[in-house]
Amino acid sequence: MYTPASFRVEDRERLFAFMREHSFATVVSQGEDGAPFASHLPLTVRMDEKGKAALVGHMARANPQWRAFAPGRAVLVIFQGPHGYISPSWYVNEPSVPTWNYTAVHVYGVPVVQDSEEKVAEIVEDAVAEYEAGFENPWKLDLPVEFRRKLLAAIVGFEIPVTRIEGKFKLGQNRPPEDVTGASERLEASGSEAGRELARLMREAGGSDRSTSNQ
């Protein structure tokens, strides 16, 4: 991912927190015909006792992507957060042009298929527990035995040990502070939840480095 210094995020804790918050990711691999293949999946971040990270998820057994997972063949996982159009009319300083502000994290690693019923059940139960944690009455994978067995047989689990991670938060760091303020105010006024979140991140990032190119 092209990442100018002003937009680069290298704080791993911040990046992992971002991935947990925006966990619906795109897994991109090379298909057997050589063409890219992508699946859109919720992934959880797992840390071992040594601090090594892995992305964990599952997909339908009918999805051909997992069959192309192989030793030495890395995949790209894309996490995307708030993003939005920025009008030059929101800036104080001229001349200016339109742009798009956004947040994204790219993760690379070689996936390992987890196909046993026990391992798949563990992956699904962990995901359910994480997403249900904020609910008053969390749902659990407590299902009739035969129904549960058929459910687990229809999916395949996988883990992707993280070998490389890139973070890019393009939030107006290449603009003067007054332009960041003007743009963030207009995003807040839009009434969009994504716009408000993007505005918050822009204010946190500030602005002053005018040397950075656009995208």
C-alpha cells in the first residue's frame, strides 16, 4: 500500500484496536487460475502468550478460496474504517482540490486451514462470544447436537499469523490546521455517523505537514 510518511501509522496496538473495531475484512488471495480472489469476512484478532498476532475466521466450505491456501502463499487482508469525500469548499486556504480521506489497515500472512470439528467449533464460539459480549443476554452456540454438527461441517476455519502490517490514516495531515477544522465541521454537520467518526479522527490527527501528496 502506498503510504506517505504523514499518513503512516506504525503503532501496532493502535492498529490492532482498529482491526477489532472494524473487523469485517476483505481477504484477498491468488486463485488457482492466477487471478485475485476475495472474500468478505468478519475476523477476530488473537494474541498468544508471546504477543504474536493472528487473524482467525471461517468461511463456507463451498467457498473455493480456502482450497487455494497453501504453505508459502501469503494473503492480503484489508480492514477499512471511516472514509469520505472532502470538498475544497470546506477549506480556508486556496487553491485546493477535492480529495477522499480514509483509514485502512493491510495485513499479510500465510493462512493455515483448521478443518477439525473441534477447532472449527472453537473458532466459531470465540467469534460469537466476542460479538455478543455487549448484549444484555449473550447468545451462545448451544444447539441441538445434529444441527450443530451439520453447521460445523459446512464451514472451514482458518488462522492467518500476522507477518506484516501496514496502517494508513489519510486524515488531512497535509493540510493546515484551519482546513482540517473546516472540513471536520462540515463532516459533523452532515448527520452521518461515518462522517462524525471521520471528523473525530481528523481532529485527533491535526494538520500541518504540507509536503505530503494527495492519495
